[in-house]
Amino acid sequence: MTTSERRNTATPPTGPSRKRNSLAKGKLPKWAVPAVAGGSIILGAAGSTLTGFNVATFAIYSAVIFLVAASVATTVVEGKRRGKNATWTYLIYASFILALIPLASVLYTVLEKGLPGMNMHFLFSSMNGITGAVDNQTVENGTPVLGGAYHALMGTLLITLWATVISVPVGMLTAIYLVEYGKNGPLARAITFFVDVMTGIPSIVAGLFAAAFFGLLLGPNSRMGIVAAVALSVLMIPTVVRSTEEMLKIVPNELREASYALGVRRWRTILKVVIPTAISGIASGVTLAIARVIGETAPILVTAGIASNINLNVFANWMSTLPTFIYYQIMTPTSPTNVDPSIQRAWAAALLLILMVMALNLAARLIAKLFAPKKGR
């Protein structure tokens, strides 16, 4: 056999090269999915134009066309199994994007309408002395809007601080009893049941409870910041109990047993071993509980009322918070004939409240990272 004949009858490639060739067969090229997406956008825009162009219909048409076209193309080229996998993958991506749309829309709207009213005067002045005549003059002269939300900002911080002071010790001690002492006993089961019930109560019910309780003690007109703090603590306690309980449960029992073996009492083991180990999750849970109640409106209206002046004493007189400030500016504008200044104040306060909630959530992540137990090598 000549050299040329041997070259022509050479054996086919084997091993890794043959495996790569077999894997490359029946695969969509890398440009296929982007091309399908581009075509879907074009067809979606055309379909939306036929019925009167709208961003919502354009997005829906494009998503449906892409889902169908990409799934069919994958099924034809790669097979039925991979086609089903691609269909569910694209559905998951679409669901994720769909969940982001309301969030992005809210953030964009609040930034667009709230930024014009966000300035130093708004942050460091109250509504004391701001009347309808002032707003009318502002609209007529085209001057910057007067009046701010300093009193509401301070009311929000003080009421939330006192609610935290009330709810965190109660919630943590309850969770410690459930995990370390209750051991699924009758009292522990009863506490767990009532905590679950409290988790789902409407916020207005918590406000009515606090107002009725202090009404019996101090009289029917006892509206003040501490009453609002008690109402918010009723909403915070179940969240603190649940988050602390879950964090304490994941502490390894070996740590407790090692402490007991050294003769350390139970209360000291909890204080020096268990809580420091779980402090990361406990702190982040408390922070999220604060973020959950800082935007409540109904219980504050019932318990603390609405004020236009600065009040830093939670034990006397009415107080405003950012949610009630927004409600008051929207429902009862300072000037019924010129509502634009009140609307601007409301949007600016909404932006400030969202920034505070975002800061609390970022703080929860930072606290969880800082206090997390150090990992060994």
C-alpha cells in the first residue's frame, strides 16, 4: 500500500477530539438567540403599532414572540429535551424581569417627582407657619416651595427608636425562652401560636390596641409619640421573635455542650456563647423589622395624630412621621386651589422614606457581614 493510500484510509479521530465534535453537533450558534431577540423586538414593535403603540403591549408582544421562537428553534436544532429546558429557562428570566419592572417603575417615578423638592430647606424646616396663602404666592411668583418635613423626619426617627427599644428586648428574650428553655413545651407552643397570629394582624389593629390601652390609662385624648411606638412594637415583636429564634436554632449544640462541660451555667452560656454566635442574623433581622414598620401610616394616625410643628418629646403632644406627612399633603393640601406645592412635598417625603428604607436594608447586609462568625482555614 502506497503512502497516499495509507493517508486516505487513516482512522477517524478518537478520544477528546471526537467527543468535542459530537458535542458540537446539534447546537444553536451563539448568534442565534440574540438574532431571535432582535427579530422579536421588531415584530413586537410592529404588532404594538397596529393596535396603537404602547410600551406595555410592546413588551408583552416581544416577550411572547421571543419565548415561542426561541423555544421552537432550540427544539428543532437541539431536540425536544433541550427545547423544554430552554422554554423554562426563558420563562424564569421573563419572570425575573417582570418582577423588576414594578420596582424600576416606582423608583423612576419617585426620583422624577421627588428630586425637584429635595433640598436643604425641605430637610431642615417644618410646616409651621406655612398656609394656603404662602403656597398661592409661591405658585404666582414662581419661587421655590416653602415648608419641609424636618418635623416628620424627626418624628419618624424618634418613634421608630422607641419602638425598637421596646420590641427588641421582648422579642429576643421570647426567642431565647422558646429555643433554650421551652423545649416545645405547652407554654412554648402557646407562645409560638400567638406569635404566628400577631404576624398577620393588620397594622390598624395594633394602632387601635395601643390607643385603647393608653386611653384607659391616660384618658381618651392621649395621642403622643410613645403610644405610636407601642403600636409599632406590636408589629415588630413577631418579626424579631421569628428571626432571633431561627438564628438561635442554627447554633451548633456542640458549642453549648462544650460550655456546659466546663461548668458554665446556662444563662452565661447563652450570653457568652450562643448570642455572640448568632448575633449576625439577629442584628440583620432587627434591622429588617425596623424597615418593615418605618413606613406604617394607619397606626400612627390613630396614636400620634398629625402635627405641623417640631416636637422632639415622645411623651407629650402630637407628632408627625413621614408616612402621615405624605398622607396629609395628598389628602388635605395646604392650598386647595394650588395643590402643586403640597404634591411636591409629598413626593420629596416619599423619596426620603424610600432612601431610609434602602439604607436600613443595606445596613442589615453590612451588619450581617461584619458580625458573621470568622471562618477557619
